[in-house]
Amino acid sequence: MTHASHILVPIDFSEQSSLALEYAFRLARKANADIFLLHVLKVTKSWLGIFSHEEQQDINHKIEDKLLGLAKQYKTGSPVKLTALVKDGKLLETILDTAKEIDAHLIIVGTHPSNNFKQKIIGHNAYRLVKESPCPVITIKGKIPSTDCGNILLPLDLTKETREKVNHAIFFAKLFDAKVHAVSVITTSNEDLLKKLNVQMQQVIKFMKQNEVDCSWNVIRSENGPEAISVKLLEYAVEKEADMMIIMIQQEMEITEYFIGSTASEIISTSDIPILSVLPKFRYQYFLSR
């Protein structure tokens, strides 16, 4: 990549989307990235039809001004370039299409625990956004940390994508000067698998140290099977005061059923810290200085 990196932030003017925007500014300042604000008008063609083309343009311009006005609260003199986009269409599809159009390198989205659909920017479709996104996605359900990211939780297993996920952790750890806490939740007593896991984790720790990243590793045993993995990870995140968790979607199952289906969805929907979700197809490709 030689062009500027792009962060897409869907905005519905809720508190959670404002938190996502604040988080996007933190990343953009450090990574020298541009921010694209997107508001999706969830209206029908017949409803828009009662307005003239000029009136529709005026509505869009007013919303764009509102988006930029919201962003000014967090811009505070930083050189981050902002672009406001207003589109009509289905919410999720419009976000995905826009991410492709602007060649987004990251989507940061606020999600809501509320059952009130009108208060949701993604709601129960957050997992679908993560699975179908053309780039990694950071979901923010709770409050973001008051300071920069100091601790990153990195769940690992024996899948072939482990090295790939480690690269994502290294990028964010170096960006924030954070410590990485690698952790494996095991649901097996198979000694051969445990030995293999130990060897792999030693390689991971060595690789991160070679990249000058402070890191640690721990193993947590889950007696209640794979369904308890998300609970164990979220508890460990609290223990380590983690400011971010990185998960890989659709991993192969070997020691655990880490992030297949409901486990990933549970983490995304219940975590009070930002979750970076990555599909195996994404390579170590985020932000480069201009």
C-alpha cells in the first residue's frame, strides 16, 4: 500500500457510534489514516420521491454538516482528513458496499445491547457485518478506555491462522506501545495436543519479542467445554485489564472451537472492551505512513 489508509465509521448519532468515532480518531492520529463518516438513510424510494432532487440534496448536505460537526468534538486540531458520506439503502449492505468503494482498511462500529431496533446501528447483525466485511472490524459495545490501549488480549489455538493473528496483535501493540497477553483456553487433556500447543506458543512469544513487543502467555482450562470459552476469555480480559481483544473468525477446530459461530457472536455482543475481528483472508495490511 502506498496510499493513505481509510477507516470507515458508520454513524447513527447514538452514544455508541460517537464512541466509535472517538476511538477512530485515536487510531487515525497514530496511524496517519483518513476517516470516512457514513450515515445511512433508512428510507424508502417512495418516501424520497416526495422531495425534489434539490430538496434531497439539501437533506444530504445538512446531514453531512451534522456529521462533520460531530467529528469536530474529537478532531481537536489533529490533521486527520475527514469525509462525510450520506447514502440511502439497507443499513448493513450499504456499510459493506461503502467499505469496498472507499477501499476501507478498517471499520469501527458502535453496537448496542438494547432490544430497541431504532437504537441499533448494527444490533444483532454485528456478527454478519464481521463475517462479510472486506476488511477487519472493531466493534465497540461498552465504554472505550479513558487512556490509550495498554493491554491487548490475544486468544490463540493450534490453527494455521495463528501467525496471521499474531501479526495483527504486533501491529496494534506497536501502534499503542501496548503489552500483548496471549492466552489459550483448553478443553482437552490430550497430552500430544498440549505439547504441540506449548511448542507453538513458545514460537509466538519468541516472534513477538523479536518484534520488540512485550508479551506474556497463559493457559486456562475450561471444564465445561467449548461453550464456556467466551466466558473464560472475557473474565481473563478483566483480570488483565485488557483494552482490546483480537479474535479470528471461522478458525479450524483442533483444541477448541474458538471462534466458530456462536462463540464469536457471544464475544462480540457481550464484551465491554473493543473487539477486533479478523477473517483468515486478511493479511498483515493496515496503515502505512504517507
